[in-house]
Amino acid sequence: MSASLSSEKTAAALRRSARVSLELLLVLLLATVALWLLGRTWSVVWPLIVGLLLTTLTWPFARFLRNHGWRPAPAAALVTVMFLLVGSGVIALIAVPVASQSGELADGVVEGIGRLRDWAAGPPLNISDAQITGAFDAAVDRIENSAGSVVNTAVTGVSTVFSGLITAILALFLMFFFLKDGPRFLPWLRRQLPGRLATDVPVVAERCWNTLGSFVRSQAFVGLLDAVLIGIGLWILDVPLVLPLAVLTFVSAFVPIVGAVFAGFVAVLIALVSNGLTDALIVLAIIIAVQQLEGNVFQPMIQSRGLGLHAAVVLLAVTLGGSLAGVVGSLLAVPVAALIAVIWNYLREQLSDPQEGPEQEERELDPEPAPDGGPDADAPVPA
């Protein structure tokens, strides 16, 4: 005889499910409002985020100067100026070689297209010159018909460059102020918040700052190692644009997994166009070897798994960030996921029951008092 359902338990389960669903809807509504506000204030939030990322990268140098007697303002000013000089040098390392080797690279691209055309004309494809010419003419006609959209794209590109320049200037000013006044932020925040928030929020903010700084600095160091090793391989093979490719490798390290794939693809493509198939395969082997060293040696040693994120979580976060916000989303996906993990771990700590230590368990199993009726002679005396 099968047991019948209890009406009381069923009703209680339904009420509990309804209450949990309502609470989840409220949480989703709050998250939607927060994301809407973030989008409306993005012109201010984005420079703030860039300034924080730059501050985490340069804070060790400012801290070193402050620990050796420098006042906060001069230390922050010197670090900001040095960072600006280094950034200008990096841009020069990219622009000068590209400008000097642009003609050689263009000739290589034309030659590579010719080789591709000859290969397509042979077996097994056997594509005739008439078919290739027809496809080329169709592409030209499409470009001519979409001239208006091309102009709009160009205007949008100019606007994006101008907006990026404004963001960079604001981020530099914010970095200076963060370097100068950053240590006073948590005490100020603690004084502004009431009750338990005065303890919880500063603790979470400090943990987020430490995690963000660890991520940015470790990724910068790992990217530098990748850039040096891959750059040496490209230099030995006499691949053009070695410095720009090395800088691209360094910058792409801040977008885990996807950035490495993109930088490697560009390096292999340039090697294929300029040096041929053999050197391109050698460059591909070098990049794969360096990426294996990065994933299995460099990152575990430098990061010490500090982010606590599985590789699958990193890949999904980068994919989701890229689909939601493009390059910016890919760049911020892993830091945001790491910060969410920090907040979640803190909430778990606060919501979990205190764990009993071994001494507490022994006392519960043997609650007999000491022979003299007083405290145990071996127990530590409280301060």
C-alpha cells in the first residue's frame, strides 16, 4: 500500500517555494536596477575602473617611496609621471616598427594573397581565375554600396578614439589621487557607515583590493615573461614586427585564454605572410610551448591559485563578458568573477556556524572538572 501525500507538508513546501521565488525575483530586480544604473553612469565608472586597475599595478612603487620617507603627494606624482613615460615608450615601440616595416609587411601580404590564389587554383579546389575575379568584384561592389555605413563606422571610430583619450586622462588623474589618498579611504569609509556595515564593508573592500592587486600584478608579470620568450623566438626566426608582437602578447595576457589565442594567431599569421609556412609552424610551436609553461609553471608559482577560480570558470567568464560588453567585458570578466568569489566567501563565513576546535570537542566528550575543582593546570591563562 503506497503512502499518501500529506496535504500539510505539500502546502508548506508550496509556500516555501513561493517565498523563495519571490525573494529571488527581488534579488534579480535589484541586480537589474544596479546594472541599469551602471550603464547610465558608465562614462564615469569606466575611468574609475581603469584608474583602480592602474593603481593596483603601480601601488607597490608608491608604497616603496612612502616607506622611505617620501610624502604622499610627491610619491604619487613621481609614480604617475614614470608610468606616463613608460606608457609613451610602449606606444613608441609599437608605432615606430609598424611605420618602418609597413611597406615590407604590405608586400608580404600581397605575396601571401598570390600564394593563396595559386594554391586555390590547383587541386583539390581547382578554383578558376574567373571565379576568384568574380568574387573579388562582388566584394568591391558591396564595399561601394555600403559607403555610407563605412563613413559612419569611421566617424564612430574617431569618436571612440576621442572617448578613449578622455578616459585615459581621467584614469591618470584618478590614479594619482588613489596613490596619494588611498590609505585613508578605509578609515573614512568606516566612519561613514552605521552599525555592522562599518565592519563588514571595509573588510570586504580590503579583500577585494588585495585580490584585484594580486591578479593585475601577477598577470602583468606572466605577460612580461610570455612577451620576452615569444619575442626572442620571433627575433631568432627574423619575423618582422617583433616588438609590436611582443607588446601585443603582454597586453593580451590581461584577457586570460582568449587573449593568448588572439596574440598567437596574429604572430603566426605575420610569420606565414612574411617568412612562409615552415617558420609559421615553428612560431606556432614556440607559442604553444610558452603557453604550456605559463599554464603549468608560471601562473601556479606566481599567482599561487590566489583567485580560487577554476579554468572552466575563467573561460566562461571571459566568453560571457565578451558577449555582453565586447573587449571591455573580456578584460573585466576575470577580475569581476574573482571579486564576486571574494564577496561570496565572506558571506559564507558570516552565515556559517562557528566550527568547534579539537579542544572544544574533547571537553564536550569529557566534561569532568579538574581534580581540585578549579581550572585545569595545563590550560592557558587568559590575558
